[in-house]
Amino acid sequence: MPKLSFELDREFIELNQLLKLVGLCDSGGAGKAMVARGDVRVDGQVELRKTCKIRAGQRVSVDDVEIQVASGPEG
């Protein structure tokens, strides 16, 4: 499973924006569509809330890609 790392520069990021920023989709709207189809898991559970708040320490997975969310210098 390919793994990506994302460093937060704030308290949280909305799920659809995370998908866009790591390059798994082209826009926030496309990210929302991925979530609505049930393609996205947060900490192993299917997540259907498009703007779910993702915080440091959580893992997001889409297909065979896993994103580890970490706190950045400011977080």
C-alpha cells in the first residue's frame, strides 16, 4: 500500500480538501464525490461526511493509498 504523509499547519483539515492537496483528486468537488461514493476510509471506517475534520494522528485511505496526517511545525 503506497503511503503519503501530510503535515497539518492548523488544527484540522476538511476531508475533501485533504484529498485534493495530496493529489488524489483534482478539486474539492471531486473529493466530495469520492467521499459520497464511499471510496474513503478514515481510521479504517468508511467516512461519508465530505467535510469531516481530519486531525493529526488520523489515517485516511482511498483504494490502496494511505495518508498519514501529522502535525506540522505550527500544529
